[in-house]
Amino acid sequence: MAAQQGSASNEAPVQEMQTLSVGSADAVSSDRQQKQNITPWEVEGAVVDGVKVAIDYNKVLEDYGSRPIDAALLERFEKVTGHKPHLFLRRGVFYSHRDLEKILDRHEQGKPFYLYTGRGPSSEHMHLGHVLPFVFCKWLQDVFDVPLVVQLTDDEKFLFRGVAVEQVYKNSLSAVREIAAVGFKPEKTFIFSDLDYVGGAFYRNMLQISQLVTFNQVKAIFGFNDSTCIGRIHFPVIQSAPAFCSSFPDIFGARKDIPCLIPCGVDQDPYFRLTRDVAGRLKHKKPSLIHGRFLPALQGSASKMGSSDPNSAIFMDDSPAKIKNKINRYAFSGGQTSLEEHRALGGNPDVDIPYQYMTYFIDDDKEIADLAEGYRKGEITSGEMKARCITIVQDFIGAFQERERAITEKDVQNFMDPKYPRPFAILSKK
């Protein structure tokens, strides 16, 4: 397709999103056959003949009505920015979008925009699946030289996961340290806890959004029912509000004409379809989005890496020994059952988790291709693939932990201070 994305009329209307709702409506009656379930709270691949299969991202794209990030759009990205697209873009980790071309237009014209992303602090430490999207956000911020706002949805984890308020706020403070360790600077980045920041201009936007969204709409989008607590029903407007620049008067003043680009997991798209639906009526620009695939669980690509199962995830506080043990013990292998068979038949890198993880870290496209080819030919064994992956992940997390140790309490306060100086000359342009 061409890089140009169609109008909003190509998106499924918010009122008609029942097929995206949470729960068993998407399940087939037999336990041996079940459709995949992608929601903001649950991510599971389909079950076919009793076997879990990998998440079908093309189906998600088709169901949501978004557009693929194709070669033409990547070519335009490079032309407009002067930067080779990030490996996450080249390899389809971030694979779908809404109105990315409009953000490129603004950058080309010297007009301002900002980045918005978030973290739901359900646990005290992030895992690789949480951190790698922030690595991508940092790259986008460097390429475009724009402000970034990061929403910590501690309220959502209290409402949907039952994490105690005191604990979830503690998790938020830990998240600030870990996000900062990716390399962000408070001069360009505002990280806020909903428990702290909701109020003032932010709350005024929440009220205006909530007036335009009906209970029937959020039931259709999120699968809520008559027994759902009102906190959950109201939460989508809280996640929508940061997409409007007037929610941050200390950065953007009273302006309402500055759009944002939201890099997010594809499971978060329903929130922002709702946001895009109301934006024009509130005289705000529609947010643009880039959707990411999930880093698969160690056990395989039928589910994402998750905090609720420690053995599915590699956490940012894991020791080198724990990383080695988890990958050796739990990482799904695409190799054969014996060395002799592997040498003869080769392995499948498409399902091999150590290989899949390395595609997130090794920037050299030829090196990645050579690893895949060597594995398919049986020249590289599963043990060698795991050993290479272990070294790469240990090095990444070791460097991360060193940077995190350098983050001070004052740094945390600066990131969370809405009035910390964040000057951007481009904001003076219309």
C-alpha cells in the first residue's frame, strides 16, 4: 500500500467494537478451539486442535482497522528524518500505525508534536518486555527532539489488578528510576503518577472526554458489564487525557493544537480509538499511534512476557546467573530433539525464543540473517543460540543496572515535577 493513511472513516466506529471486547465472547465452545484474545489486560494466542499457536498480528491489524508500516512509509521516514529506521521498525516489532504520516508531515514542516507512552506499574521491577519499548521511545525522542510524557497508571493497577494503593505507588517510584535508566533526561521528559497528577487542566480534560463517552461505548470496547465497578468504567478517560496537549500546561501552555505520537503495545489501541473519536469534538488534534508486537514469553510466542509469571519473564533486577538459568531452562527452542537430528534437519528460528530475543538487540541485519540461516542448516545448535542470547541479555541488563544505580532521589523528583524546566524552542511555532 502507499504510505498515505486513509481518513478516520476507515476505522471501525467506536460504537461497533463488540468484537474487541474482553472475556469469553471471542472463545469457541470447545477447549480445543479458541480464538486469540488481545485486550489491555489479557494477551493469549489462539488454540487450534488443543495447541496454543503464535499471536496472529495481521489479524489484530485487520480487526482494529489500522495500517501496516510498510516499506514506502519507512523510506519516507528515513527521507524526512535523515535517520535509518530503528531495527524495531525495520523488523516489524512496531508494525502498525494510525496517521504516522501526519507526524512526519509536521516534522518536515517544523511544526511541534510530542510523544506519549505509559507504564502500568503492577510489579516493583520492569521486565525486558516493558523496557524495550522505552528504548524505542528514547530513539524517537532523539530523532525528533520532542518532549515525552510518560503516564504511570498506578490507579489502573489498583482497579484492575487489586494491587494495594501503597504498593502500586511504590511501584511507580521504582518505575521512574527504571525508565530514567533507559537514558531519558528530565529536561525533555515528564513522568507522572496518576495518583499524584490527576487534577487541574488534566482533570478538566477528563471531564470533557467523559461527557462524550457513553456506558454503551465502553461496554462495547472493553467488555464491561453491569457488575463492573465504576472506577474501571471511568478509567479509559484517564488514559485518554494525556493525548491532549492542554493536559500539560506547564509544557504546552494553553495550546490545543499540538498532537502526540503514541508508541504502544497493540493491546492499548482500543483506548486511543476512543480518544481519536472524541478529539475533534474537543478541538484537539487526533493522536497518532505506532503499534508494537509483544516480546514473547520465554515459553513461546503464544503469549507475551508478563510480570504475573516470573518464569515467563526476564526482569531488570535479575542477576546474570538468574538470566542464564531462565534462558537455559525455560526458553522455547526451535531445534531438534537430538544433536544428530539438528545437524541433519536444522532448526526453526521463527519459533526459537533465544533467536527471537536477539532480533531485538542485534542491529546488524546481515548478522541476524546469518544466525537464522546457520540455525536452519544445523550449523548453529540450540545450545549455541541460547549461549549467544544469554550473553547479549546479560550485557544489556548489566549496563541498565549500572545506570539505574546512578539515578538519585533528586533525579526522580525532577522527572515527576511538572514545573521542572522543559524548554522547547519549536513550541513557539504553530
